[in-house]
Amino acid sequence: MPRKAQTWDDYDIAVTQVILAPSDSEFLDQLIPVLKDATTSNRVGSLVQSLSQYAEDREGDIERIGLTKHEEFLGSVNQLQKVREGTVALTSEILDLNESIQSSTQKLAEQKQALVHTRGVKQNITDVSDALSESLKILHAVNNAHDLIRKKKYYGALKSLEDLQNEYLIPIIQNKYATQYKLADMIQRSIPSSQKTISEAVMSDLNTWLFLIRETSQFLGEMAFFHTQQRRTRQKERAEANEYLKHFKLNSAIELVFDESNEFDVLDNEEVQVDFTPLHEALHIHDALGQVDKFRIEYAATRRQQKDLIMPTSSENLFAGDEDEALKGLLESIAGFAIIEKATMQRAPQIRSPIDVDELWDSMCQTSIRVISKSLQEVNNVDLLVKIKEDIALFIQTMEGWGYSVSILNNFQLTLFYKYAELLRRRFGEDFQEIVSTDDYMPMAIQTRDEYQKVIDVTWFEDDKPEEELVYVSRSFSKGCACKFPCVLPFSQMYPLCCIDIRNFLNRFYYFTSEHFHHPHVVDETLRKSLDELLTDIVCRSLVERLNSQYLGQIVQILINLEHFETACQQLEQLLIKARSSTSAGGPVTLQATEEFRSNKKTAEKRIFELVNSKIDDLVDTSDYDWTASSPPKETSNYMQTLTRYLSNIMNSTLLGLPREIQGLIYFDALSHAANKMLALPLSPDVKKINPNGAAAMAMDVQHLSSFVAGLENGSMLEENLGELQQTVALMQSDNHDEFFDISTRNKKFGRVDAMNGAILIEKITQTVDTPIRTAPLANFSSRFGLR
């Protein structure tokens, strides 16, 4: 600051000081301020008066000195004159200088005014500079926050804005007269916008992360499935080494304990790494902004949209081209999505609650089941259905390990199982139908020991021959041993083929349910019903339909097959009991097919009876006896020879494979039928007379038949069927027919002959060849025995 100019109340002292200045420079230095003051204060007159007074005083002094010291006075006068002249000159100069000072003072005043203005401007500039400096600090803080946003350091940016408010903005705003008030107020109003920018940037990064997560979901699910498959393998190996461990399934406590040493993080491994940093950062930012609820709602909406993008449309066919790749990809995507959800819930429970996660899980399960169910309508491939079930079972086991509820998926497995059972019945039904329809219905020939063993292994056939009789010996001679192969088994080739299919059917049923199936009781019951349907509706019914054949060998083979199928059904019942699960109801397992085969054996037996009896009828109908022949017979009739030969052939070939009791029944029935048929020959209304030669011809045939039966196994028992025929022929050849009318005699000799038939025959018999013998009329016979 410039020093303030000195002021004088009285210029006398100032003039004295100026006049007494020791040097000219000091004289001027002292004179100039006095002149400036006089000019500034408009007291030039006072200054001049002081100067004049000083001059007069000095003149008075001079006169006084001159009076006392004349010479000195004269010198002083001269000197004074000079001084006066100098004073006049000086006065003139002072006046000039005064004018000059006045002009310079005016200029100085103007300059001073300009200086004051300049100093004010400078002060303003300084104030503005200080304000700008403070404002630059604020702007620098704002720019720093936005720079942190660009660098994706969102929390740092948020913290920077908070520091800006606390350190600068709030103190300035509280002082309304502060220079930076408007700037601070404007920036303060922009803070919410900046926070929104940070929130949007964080959400943008989070959406990018969510997009990458969605793209990674399928691969994540694939890794989870691969890990589950490895756990399956390890558990099977442990179960094979320790039978006790077979009782513990995947995800059980025992399995988890055993598998602790094989830790595997699906979310962080060599193949895939899921970084949750963007999620945590977004949560942290919104928590700092007090917008956690808003963030939770937006995040949930985004995840629902991503869930919808994963799920296929209802019109999409997942199994086009008999492939399950689309289903596998869908399940992998759902698994990856659900794993991310579960991991998010564990890491950030503030934004994903168990209810939110379970809601999305249930929605995905229900949608996928609807799509799969609709696509299943086009599936007719059993192997594809097995793949579908395996994919879903792997999916269930994987998600069960993550703590998800899989009950709806376990229930859906029943739908798959019923579909599988239907396709399996259809497929094996076609196989059985083809086997039955293409069978040759001939006993199965076995060429080698290996073939025999294969048949024994696949069927429920137990050979009653000793093992040594079935040992294969080379056709080359070896110590005189004969070759026992080839041999013939009683059943036809359809039986082992059907047994193979039955075993395959059982294996396929249990294979479908071998890995994670929670409804074993349904399997047991469905399997029983399916087996019953196949065996009853296809195998048994097809065999019964073929009983209409006229070929006895085929009917016999069908009966033998029915016998073995009955045994197989009994073995199957025991097998089903052993194979059923512990959760199934106890008690015996009964196949209706067992009774069907048993009952239809009777039908086949009746059909055999019918065919044999029909053949007997045909042969007997060709007997062509000449009841009134003129000469006795020389040999047995052709039809009788053919009949006995037929009975011998079928018993030694066609019926040989039948059980002995059935063979005996057939023989018993055939002989009984043959006897009745032969009895009917002479009783025919067309036969009017029978002479001894005709009776002898029939007697010779009956004797031939009796001899044939006597030579059979159990012949004595079978010959009982010929008793009536034998006694009837004896009656026809008897010379004394009256014995027949004597009850005591008749009971001894003709006790098995029907009274009416005997009377009819006696009526027809003549004693001679030329003329018939008179006998009592039939009316007398009837009246004697009380017959009407």
C-alpha cells in the first residue's frame, strides 16, 4: 500500500524547513510535498503568504543586522538582493512549478483513481482466482468421479461423490453468500444424475455378466453332469468292492462321505470359472445407494427373462430324428442356470432368497415337462426312450446334489416308464408274434454241446437225461464210443427264442429303472402285467389259434410248447419274487399266463383227441365189411392194419415227446373211440344180416387190435377198453345165443355188452352162410328183458 501524503496545519514551519534544507536535492524533496499538499488542499495562498512572511522576517533581520554591521549589511543587502532576485526568480519558478504541479497533480489524481480502480480490479481478479481455484477443486473432484466411472471403479466414484458433498458442496451451500454457491448448488443437483449413471453403468456390466453366464450355463451344466457321472462310477466301484454299499444311492450321506476326497468345484475348475465380482459390485453399489430392493426386483426380472430364453417353445420337438441332443442341451442349460441361482443365493442372500430360486426352479421343471411330454407323443423308439430316461435321471441326481426338490421330476419318470412299458410291450409283442408265426413246430434239433448249453442257459428247461449221455464225442471212432449229438429237444425253436425275448424283456425293464427310479413297486406290478399280456395275449393265444390245424404233429408240438411255457411261467413267478424291490408288497407273485397255459393244455389235448379220433373214424369208415361173405376171411382187414400201424407210428414218433401220462390218456381215448366206432359197424341200420363169415372177419380184426394193444406198455390196462368189443364179437360168434338172455350167464360171458345192442346183433346174426338161422323175434327179446 502507498504511504499517505503528509498534511500541514501551518506552512510557516514547512517553509522554514524547506529554506533551511542543507542541499538542493533535499530542498526539492521537502518543497514538493508542501506544494502537493497546498495544491491538493487548495491552500496555495497560505503557502505564498507563509513564504512572503518568511521573506519579510528575513528582511527585518537583514535591516537590523545592517544597522549594526553596515558593511556586513551592505554585503548582506547585496547578497540579499541577489537572494531576492533569486527569490523572485524562484517565486516565478515556484509559480511555474505550481502550475506544473497542479497539472501533474491532476494527472496524478487521475492516475491514482486509475490505480484505485486497477487495485479493485486486481482484488476482483484475486477473488475470482480464489473462487475459480476452489471451483476447480470441485470440478476436479467431479471429473475424478466420472473418470472412475469410465475406469469401472464404481464404488470409488460413488465414494468420491460422497466426499465431494461432505467436503465442498454442503459447506458452500450452507453459506448462501459464498462465491461458489451457484456452482455448488448446480453440482449438488447433478449428484443424483451421477449416481444414476453409476447405477446404470453397474447394471450394464452386470447385464453383460448375466449374458456371459447365460451363454456359459449349458457348458456349466455339462460339467455338472460329467461330475455326477464320475461320482456314479466311483459309487459303483465301491459297491462292487463292498456289497453293503449297494444299499446307498448317489447323494446319500454315506456316498458323500466316501466322495469327500474327490472335491470338485463346478463353478471354478480348469474348464470353467464363474466370477461373481460384478454381482457383488452391483450389490455393493446399490447398497451404498440405498437401492437394494430396487436392484433385487430388477435382477429377478432379468433372471426370469433369461429363464424364458432358455426354455423351448411348446411347438418344438425335442426328439426330431430320434436324437436326444436337444433334450440333453435343454437339461444342461437348466442345470447350469439353477446352479448359478443356488450359488447366487449362497453368496448374496440379500438379492436371491430360497423362495425366488425355488420359484424359478419349479417354473423351469414344469415347462420342460410339458415340452418333453408333448414331444414324447412322437417317440416310438425304445432305445431313444432309455436315453431320455438316462438324461433325466442324471439331471435329477445332479440337481438333487445342489439341494433342489426333484419330486416333480421323479413323478414324471412314471410317465416315461409307462411310455417305455407300452413301447416295450409293442416291440416284444411284434417279436413274439413273428417267432410264433415263423416257427416250424418241430422238435428242436441240437448239433453240438455248445448249442445245447446255450439253449439250457436261456430257457427254463431241465433235461432228465444224465450228463454223461449228453457229452459230445467226435464222429471219429474213439474207444468204441458213439456220438451222442446231434440230439433233439422236445420243444420247438419258438420256446428258446421266446425265453430269450422274455429275459431281454426283463432285463430292459430293470435296466430302465436301475439308475435313480423311486417307484420300484410300480415297476414290479407293471412288469407282471406286461409279462402276463405278452404271454397270454400273444404267445398263448397264438398257439391256441394254431390248434385249428389238421396236422397232428403241429398240435402235439403246440401241447409240448404249452407244457414248457407253463413251467417257464412258474419259474418266472419265482424270479419276479426274488427280483422285486423291498418296498413292494410281500406275498406270492401269480401270473395269469400260468393258468392260461395250463388250461389250454387241456384244449390242445382235446384237439389231439379229436384229430386221432377223426383219423380212426376215417379208417374205420373204410372197413367195408362184407357181413354176408360167402367165405371166411384169410387175413386182417386193411383198415385194421392201417389203424394199428397209425397208432403205433404216432405213439413212437408224433406223440413221443409228450409226457407219459398224456400219451397214456391219448392211447386210452383212441382205443376207446376205436372200439366204440367198430361196435357201431354191425349195429348200423344198413346192416341187415351178419353171417358167420362176416362175424369172423370182424373177430379177426378185433383179435389183431387186441394183440397190438397187448404188446404196448401198460397193455393190460389199455386192453380194458376193448372188453365190450371183444365180448360183442364173442357174442356174434356164439353158437348159443340163449346164453345172452340168461342173466347169470350173460354177466359172466357178456357182462360188458349192452343189452339193447346185444339183442340187435343177435337179431341180425345168421347161423349159416346160405340161409339165416331163425331166432326169436326182437319183440320176444324185448318182452323177455322188459325192454320197450
